[in-house]
Amino acid sequence: MSKEGKSMTEVTQISAADAVGRIRKTYPVTPDAAVILGSGVNVLEGLQNSIVLSYTDLFGHAPSVAGHSGTLTIGRLGSGAADPLVAVFRGRFHLYEGYSWDMVSLGARTVVEWGVPNLFVTNAAGGLNLEFNVGDLMVLTGYRDHLSPKWKSEGLLPAVMAPATVCANKQTEKLLSVGAKLAAEDSRFRGLRQGVYAGLLGPSYETMAEIDMLRKLQCDAVGMSTVPELLVCETSKTACCAVSVITNVWKPDEVMGGHEEVLEASKAASRRLDLLFRRILVEK
Ligand code: HPA
């Protein structure tokens, strides 16, 4: 059920073309890049000459998950007309909230329809790689799709048998090289991790059997989003890359951190991610 008490199947679906039409009425210029932010991830505050649209006005809905404000901000990184123009989508819709595939992919489809050349996707994820620490940033070099509706009819076995999809492209490489530069320049910038993200349906976190399975499948992190955005962009002109904020690590004998610890780690990770995005957006 949605917040308004409607079942998701009753929800009116807005097309990506409609959403772009609504944006262009308010802001006629196409951005250089777009960013979709996951739960608790906050970057690119204080854009210049910015406008804000609510998801309710844009998509007809607001995300119901805490930590997602449900707004699109469009603005420049600096005060000059030549400074990069960025669109920041704060929040997303999830399958586990009961939304359709069309709805969960609407943000990315809007970015593609708008003609934005680069999309940066972020998410909060659990770390499977035992070398990871809470608060690490992991650049996705591959992903496993265990959530898209195509598995509904076939069962998950083909998804489990399939190899991970590689998602390295020029933007991914740039993220990694800019991250390496920042780490070399500033000891407070923790080096970036890289690895394979597994997208699962949720809504609950994984069982230990699933964690074991995902490790056997050589996944480094697990979450419940991002795969829709990557899939949409694969067949488009928009180059998409993604970063996970590791909010917990699945270690056998360790108790997971409490809410406060996770929030603190996410805030520190967001500050590093902010530096990374600002740098990558200005670097040619
Ligand atoms: N599993 C799935 N999604 C998540 C996790 C996790 O451990 N942590 C943050 N999002």
C-alpha cells in the first residue's frame, strides 16, 4: 500500500517523457550529469542558481523509505555559466515498497529521455567482502541481477547461474582514477573499494545462507536497488556508474553496529563521496 492507502497497482504511472516535459517547463537546460542518491546518502548540497522539484510534482509519488527526501535539485557546481550543471535525485522507488518495475526505473528512464550524458547512482549496501569496513565506498565494476521481474516466471536459478554483468565504462574508470588521486593527496580520503554488487529484492536483509551463497558467487556487496538504473542505461546513450556506501559488513562473529554507528559512518562516507563527485564533475 502507498502512503495514500492505494495499492501500487492503482497508482497512476507517469511516463519518462511526461516527467521530462515537467522538468523542462521549469528548467529548460539539459544537465551535464545526474546523480541518484540512495538511503542516507547525501552529496552536492548548495548547488548554485538551483531549483527544486518534488517527486510528487514530478512523478506523482514520494518515496516512503526514511532517509529519502524525494526531490530533484538542478543547479550548477559554481556560480559561472560554464560550471557543470547537475541534477540530483534525492531518493528512489523500490520493488520492496510494492512499486512496479516501471516505477522503480522511472528516475533512470527520465535521465535517459532528458538526454543527460552521465548518470552516477549511489546506494547503501551491506559488505560481503571481509576486507571491507563500515563507511567504505565501493565502485561497482560488476553487478548481479537477482531482482528484476523477468525471474518471476523462470525462478531465480538462471540468475544464480549467470555470471555477473560487467559495468566498467569510462565513467567507472574515471571514478576509480579520481578516487586514487584524492587518496594520494589527502590521508583523510579513504581509498575506494571496487567490486561486484548483488541486487536482491528484499525487503529484509539476507539470511546467512544467502550471504554464503553471494560470497560463493564472488559478490562484494549486497543491496536492493541500483540494478534497475544500470539495466536502463545499458541500452541508452547515458553512461551509468554506481557507488555503494557500505553501511554494515557481514562478518561471522561480529555484532553489527547500531543505528547511530551506521548513521555516523554514512555521514563520513557521504562527505568523501561529495569530494569525489565534485572532483569528477570538473575534471575533463
Ligand atoms: N543487505 C541489503 N541491503 C542493505 C544492506 C544489507 O546488508 N545494508 C544496507 N542495505
